[in-house]
Amino acid sequence: MRLGEAKFVVFDVETTGLMPEAGDRIVEIAAIKVEGNSIVGEFNSLINCGIPVSREAFAVNNISRDMLKNAPLPSEVIPEFLDFVKDSALFAYNANFDAGFLRQEAALIGRKTDELLIIDILAMARILLPGLGKYSLLFVAAHFGLTHTQKHRALEDVKMSLDVLFKLFNILRRKQLDDFSYLLKIFSINKNLNNRMLSERMAEIQEALDLGKTIDIKYFSLIRGEVTERKVIPKKVLKQDGRDYLVGYCYLREEERFFRIDGILRLEISGQGAKV
């Protein structure tokens, strides 16, 4: 599926503090749904979670006790939000933060978020805009010439995140990464999905090793943000610093190279025997 054809949701939360594991809760959640590059839906609600907003959080989001007094309860808002995002991939800026709070709120009402496909826009910015220095949402938006004032309210942050995301999509297209599946492979924070994709890729590499065949790969360097097509003679798979690597002779570089397996976007086993 091309980026311009995808159905997805950008979401953001405002909270009582920074740590869900310490009891902090969501006090506002917002989302915009996009399909075929057009906005098709919007979700926005304050939440009366029964926990006061910390002084530090109030200094950022200005959400007061009075604003939350008559807001709906989490047991009302969270199911509505999960229905809103059903069957859509989710994007968020610094997605682990938002996803962690959403996971907690869902668990408190007996719901699970394990199968949600969540992609981190911040990770996209760091890899696709190397050398930028700062990667706050407002700074990245300004880099693209977007004129937003960051109010640290959920819906306003969603709108800014969406505009940044569209700019990052343009970079992906220029790199010939105009395929939504590549986004999931590179930037998803869903551990189950990532582990499954990694296992499938390692099985393909092992098959090539067993057959003594070369492989053709589309490789994305997560350090340089570059995409290349490579023909490789696979030699072995190893783990280094917690990452899985393919070690093989690269015809393009004419030497043995290490390839991060999570950077291999496409792999085909060729009919050619593995000979240098």
C-alpha cells in the first residue's frame, strides 16, 4: 500500500505527569484520522481521571482541575477512542510516551492495546533528518517552515504532528520508500510485530545459507537514512550490542559488510550460487 493510500490516525495525550507506572493518568486525548491524504475524522476529549494534574504538568498543558470537573470518565472516553482508531495504524510524536499511557488506561478498563500498530514520528525525524541537532516537535516543524504555536494541548499537537508527518512522507517518497509496509518495518514500536518480522527475515536468510545462494536486498541504513539495493553472499547471522546482523560479502562495496537485519526491507533469494 502506498503512503498516499493508507488509512491511519495521529494521536496525542496530555497527562497528570510523566510516569504511568507511578500512577499518572491521561487528562486529554485527541486524534485525527486520515485516509488517502484526506482528513476523515477527528477525536478530542478531556478526561476526568480523578487525579490532580501535577504542578509541572500544569505549567506545560494548562489543564486545570476546573476544566476536568465535568469531563467524562476514562471508562467512557477510552473505549470510544479505541473504536475510533480501530483498523488503523497509529502515529504519535515520541510514541512510547503516548502508547504507554494509552496501554495503562486500556488495562484499567480490561482492554488491551498489544495489537495496535503504532509508529513513532520522532524516530522518523531523527533518522530522516540526520544532523538536525534538536528534535522537539516544534523545532522539527519550524525546520519544515511550518508555522505552528505549540500550546501543549492534545489536538493542537496532533495537527502539528500530522503536518510534520506529511513532510516526512515526502522524504520517504524521494528515497523510494513509498510503501506503508516499510514504515512498519523501520519505525514501529510494536514489539510483537517487530519480533515477528525479524524472525521471518532471519528464516529467509537461513534458507539462503542452507542453499548456498546469494540474496538481493533493499537495505535502509538506520544511521545514514540511505536506501540501497545490494547483492550479498550471506555468511552468518550474529548478535552484537543487542542487535541482529547479517554478515556477508557485498558486491556493491566489494567487501564483507554487516547489515542490521531490521534494516532489510526486502529480501529475495537469487538462483545464483554464492561465489565471490
